[in-house]
Amino acid sequence: MAIMLLRTTTDELVAALDGVAAGRVLVPSDPLYENALRLYTRSLRGRPDVVLQAASIDDVTLAVRTTASAGLPLSLRGGGHSGAGFAVADGGVMLDMSRLNRVRVDAGADRAHSEPGATWGDYDRATQRHGLASTGGVVSTTGVSGLTLGGGIGALRGLRGLSVDQLVRADVVLADGTLVTADEVRHPDLFWALRGGGGNFGVAVRLEFALYPVRRMVTGLLGWPLERASEVVGAFRRVADDLPDHIVCELVFTAPEGVPSILMTPRVIGTDSEPLLGPMRATGPTLDTVTEQSYVNGQRFMDPMAEWGMRHYWNTCTLRHIDDEVIATIARHSAGAPSPSSAIIVEHLHGAVSRLPAHATAVGFRHAPYNVFVEAKWTDQADDGVNRAWARQVVEALRPHSAGGAYVNYLPFDASSTDIAEAYGESNFARLRRVKSRYDPANLFRGNQNIPPM
Ligand SMILES: Cc1cc2nc3c(=O)[nH]c(=O)nc-3n(C[C@H](O)[C@H](O)[C@H](O)COP(=O)(O)OP(=O)(O)OC[C@H]3O[C@@H](n4cnc5c(N)ncnc54)[C@H](O)[C@@H]3O)c2cc1C
């Protein structure tokens, strides 16, 4: 039953939640409140009146019903990795689901059932006990649900596609507080929209994934001085179109310890790495940490590079190609980055990602051979302006080479409605809006890259 609140004060909000919720209810005067707001990014744009640390699905329903009936903002915190800071509402309720982090594996059926606060570390550890995996993020502290609902680019993408391509079912608490199961048969339109539409349609309280056998991988870093970018990318280009599905990689333009560099992160599922490592090692990298290792270790070797508590501004675009002009543009902007911690990451997309038709899921970038993630990262609030401007300039400079579409999880907090529409493409966006109108007509779930109801 909905809890009716007219003009809701924080006290009334607390009264509606405290003692009713199984989880902890935190207000700004609580010593644990600030801790709950410590997330990947420190670039937060508001503070919630209340944090509800959900201890059950009933707590999720309670938060949804309470905020919906009071007309208050509601934000969802899964792994807390949104660079746009979407996990934190300005006023209203921040629903922190990080304690709901169990992953149950049904090895006989090759299925994993993930709770909303599970991270990829939780997920990979649970599934690897059975020698199984599905496409997940490349840093172990990223949330399974936030990453998946936006699309999900990971090491298994060449073989198995995006994370959404292995999603087979989702239990979702809708804006009216009802719990539904969405799959190809039940609520098929909702299921389609969840696969790329982000947190726009409800709270996913259980995600079920198909799993595949995976044991070992070959990964690590190759590195060269930035001046060699053209030669290095030239070597990659010669093999890129023929790479087998089990090999993917990213090119990273950044300045580790202040030294402008181009890095490559090969991610080879299994041990046959020669098609990529042969030609890349032949160029004589000055850094080479690439080794064969367990899948779990390979999925967390980048964790030390993803420290929490810095300031961020993200931006993104796709690319049709990475010719010399594109690489010169990226190298020039990388060398001119106001912060040495910032990076321009080019993700190679091929294999299973691009074999699915563009409209099979809501994701709007699967046709692109390359995806660019611009991560501006710095420490001092006084430098917000210059770092944000830099990330915008990188994308503007690359726009003439765009393949169209974009990955919504990498868009900035202030992406325009046009940016979001273009990210999905015209027909996917129109369909998403129809689904939104049906499942969240009052736009309760708006603290995200928002898809407005019609
Ligand atoms: C260090 C780092 C590494 C990354 N690596 C990758 C990568 O390898 N591949 C990739 O594709 N992306 C990657 N990302 C981007 C990532 O996909 C997004 O940041 C994503 O939003 C993280 O999800 P989260 O649950 O951790 O985020 P949160 O900040 O907890 O949530 C962000 C938003 O996701 C939505 N959401 C979260 N949980 C739910 C839920 N249960 N139901 C409904 N909506 C929900 C909500 O709108 C929420 O506000 C990375 C990000 C970081 C910071």
C-alpha cells in the first residue's frame, strides 16, 4: 500500500522508513551518512535527505513507494561507480543496495542470479568457482547492475557480446511498487528496454545471466611513449580486422607518473594470444606486464588504477576508424590534458558485439568498431571547469569521425536530451520512450541518462 505524504519533511520521510525498513536509515546528522556518500567519484551534485541501506527487496519496494507517493527524488546505488554521480540524489532518498550483493550460481543450468548491489568481483568469484563467466566490467569494484543495464563492455565481448547480451531475465520493482519478472516472454518490451536503457524503468533486484566456460586469460599492460602512437596504432590496425573473437583490447592514452604514454590492454580469453601479442611485441614496447593468469585475477589487475574519491567528468563518442588523423587528434589532446590522471580510452568492438542486429537490444553503439571513453580525473574542485572543458573538446574534435550512437554509461552528468536521443538512435529512442510511458509515466526514475515519457 502506498504511503501518502503531502509536504514531506525529512522527519516525515524518516518516520515512513525507519522501523519499517529492515535496513539502516541515515540522515545527515548520522555519523554513517557521510560514509554512505563516499563513492567512486567525489563530483557529487547534491545530498539526499535520507539514505536507506536496503537489507531486503521489501526495502527497495518501500523506498520506491515512499518517494513515488511523496513526489521526492530517488537515486539508486549499485556498485557506486557512476562517473556522473547518479547514485546520489539531491534531496529525497538515496537507495543504497550495496549490502544486497549475493550472487547465486546454478552451475547445472549455466546461470548466475545477481543481487542489485553485487560487484563484478562478487560475480566473477562466484561464477569462477564453477569455471564459468559472462561479460563483465574490467574493474572488480564496478556494479553488476549499473554496468549491465547500460550495455556492458568487457573482456568477453568478442566471444559473447555485451553484458546485456547474456541477460536472460530480470526481476524489477516498478515505479508503482509492483515486482515483475521481465524476459523474452513476460514483459518483453520492458526486457528489451532494460538491455541498454539504464535505470530508467525500475529497480532491477535480480539479474539472471547465461554463463559460459572460461578458466584462463592473458592480460596486462603494454606501453610505449606517446610519440610512438602512430607507429603503435599502425601495427594494431594491420591486425584489428582479423582478430579472432577471443581477443579484445583497448588503447589507453594517458600519463602514468606524468609520462605521456600510449598503453594497450590486451584481453585474451584462453591462452592463444599470438594474433595480437606477436605483432604488438614486435614493435618493442617499453612496458610489458602481459601474462597468462586466472580469469579472476585478469579481471582485477586494473583495480589499483581505479582509485575512489577523485573528481570526474566523463564523455564519449564512437569512431568509424582509427586512422592517422584520429590518432594524432587523440594524442594531441592527451598530451594537453590538464590533469595527468585523465585518460582517453579507445575500446575495440568486434565479434559477437557487432553480430547482433542494431535493434535486438536498446543499446545504440553495437555497430561501431571503436568506442571512446574520455575520463577526466582530477583532485581539486577549483579545476572542475578546465577539466570538464577538456573532456568536451576531445569529443568535439573526434565527432567528424563518429560512427553514430554512444554508450550511455560514459555520457557526462549534463548530457543534453539530444545527446541521449542520439546515443540510442532514432528508432531505439522512440521505442524506449514508449516503454518508459508505460512503466514509469511520472518519471520517478529520472536520476540517470533520462529517457522522458511521451
Ligand atoms: C573504474 C571504472 C571502471 C569501469 N569499467 C567499465 C567496463 O569495463 N565496462 C563498462 O561497460 N563500463 C565500465 N564502467 C562504467 C560503468 O558501466 C558505469 O559507471 C555504471 O554506471 C556503474 O554501475 P554501478 O552499479 O557501479 O553504478 P552506481 O553509481 O551504483 O549506479 C549508477 C546508476 O545505474 C543505475 N542502476 C544501478 N543499479 C541499478 C539497479 N539495480 N536497478 C536499476 N538501475 C540501477 C541507476 O540509474 C544508478 O544511478 C566503469 C566505471 C568505473 C568507475
